[in-house]
Amino acid sequence: MSSTAQEHPGQAALVGLLGGRGLLTPEWRKVWEQVPRENFIPPHIWRQGPQRCEPVVRDYDRSALIYSDRPVVTQVDDGRPDGPAVATSSNSMPSMVAKMLHLLDVRDGDKVLEIGTATGYVAALLCERLSDEQVFTIEVDPALATLAREALDAAGYEPTVVCADGEQGWPDAAPYDRLIATCAFRHIPPTLPEQVRPSGVIVAPLARDFWSGALVQLIVQDDGTASGFFCGGASYMPMKSHRAPAAVPVDQDSARSYESALDPRELLTLGFALYGGARLPDLKLVHAVQGDSEDTTRVWLMDRHGSGAIADVGEPVVQFGPRDLWREVEATHGEYVDLGRPESEQFGLTVSPEGHQVWLGGPDQVIRPIT
């Protein structure tokens, strides 16, 4: 098995940090102590900068990043040289990994499928908690799959590593007791719950168009559907086949001003993101803080047909295209306020062959899209 945290002082500090936040049970703490993060970090790494990923070259900076509670970017531009340095794979933020493994609720004897092997770190943690024979992990990128196998082998772990598209799962070894995704889905493919036993658990991040990513814990039902509550925000790189399509340009000549009393910052809560995304599933919402103060927040809205809106704090909204997107979001936010501004943990998701249904309070209270 892997060298212990005593041989890696940074790992001991990281485990102490996670434990101090209440993210590790005694059992999981022992696991993390046995699996130093450093063993699953390749020679070339980056950190996410404001505009692009920046190489980390100094030993001090490398060690500080590895044993911090931050993601370590391990691939940019899908491995192509001379690209724009966009992150395409990483060793995830340790606190998020710990949270997801806690939600996975593995038990002795469970068989687990991981989608998104990346560096192999999560697979190693699962092997340490369970056994090699109980862990299956899928990576779509052949180069990353090879590096993960090498890192796992060097650390003394031998899970089943499959190079394939994780969207299809791995039916050859199904059924599984647990399924965890360490890349984000735009939607959870209905084939995945079919590969998990009834009462089994799925933990996955969703890459959402409406402002924010979210984490969900689903319980598989006897009929093959899966349902459960959202568990807070999560920012993961999307699965390759689930990357967002390119934005449709708006018609700049159609710009028009609209006076709105809605502060754009009011849209930037995960609770509203879940509600607004369910009501307006064809809209994308992004934001940025233009300076050092939240007073400089700017929000963009866009649909798939060339309509858009730009809202700055304290300024009139500018809308483009045939739809009045800001008016639609304004009305939807009014609905959310009338519901009492529910927190994100009150929302849930059901996945079935028919698709996704977001609900509030319980699976029988589905939030219907505006038609």
C-alpha cells in the first residue's frame, strides 16, 4: 500500500485540516493518512489563474499547492501543446473529495464504480477503504488512464481501470453498490442508475447552465429511477461529451434598455439557481465581478437562439434579441421569493429514462419548465 502520512508531513497537515472541518470520520481519516496526495500528482501541473492556467514550476509552490485545499490542474487543452491553457483534468479539491466520499456512504463489501479516474487519487482512497477487487474506475483519455494506472501501481493499488466513455458506465461489472462521478454531468445518463443496485447510492456533480454547478446524492429505486436531494455547490470540469456548446452570438443592433428593480446579485444563490434553471431550462446565466467590490458584479443571460441580457449593479439592463430575457428571469425570481427563498438543500432531483425532474421538498412536487 501507499507510504504513510508520516513520510509526507504535508499530508498530515492536510488530513488535520479536513478533520478539523468535520469532513472525515475516524475510518476515513485512517484512509486519508495512508494515501498521500503527492503520489498522484504528475510532474507538470498548473494552478487556475484569472484568465488561464498558470504552470507551477518551483518546488516550494508545488508542495504548497499539493497540500492545500485547492484543486491541482494536471492537464490543459486535452494535452495538446500551444493551446489557450484551459484546464481539462485535475486532482480535485480535497475538501470536496472528502464530502463526496462521505455522501457515498460506502460499506464493507460494496462494489464501487468511479467515473473520471483522472490521476487515480480517488480510486486509491476507495481501494484503501475497501479492496482493489471492489473498485472500478473509468477514464476516457488514454494518456490519463495510463498515468493513473502507473501511479496506482506504484502506490500498491490494483483497481480495475477502464479506458472508455464514462457516460455509458461499465456494464461488464454491474451491478454496483455505489457510483461516484469526479467529472460533471450536464445530465445524469439514465443508463447509470440501471447499473446500480436498488438502494444503492450515486454521488455526482452537475455542470449547470444557470449560474452554478451542484452536487447531488441519489438513491436508486426498485424501478431503476434514482432520486435524492442536492447537497450544495460543486465546481467540476465537465465530462468531455457533456461540455457546453458554443454560445450563440446575439444581435447587437437589437440592444434596448430596461429599468429593473432586481439587483443582479439576487440571482447568485444556489437556491435560486436550482429553481430558475428548472423553470427556464434553455437559459444560461454567468457572472463576473469586474473589480474589487461586489458592487461591480455583472450578470449575463443568453438563450440558444441569440437573445441575451447584460445587467450591472445599479444600472439599467440591456437586452438583445427577440426575447426579453431579463423580464423572464425577473418574474421567475418573484416566484422564488413568493416560495420563501428556499435553500438549495430543499431541492432534489429524479433521474429516469424520461430525463431529469427537479423538485422542491419531495419528488411529487416537480418544478415544471415555463412553456
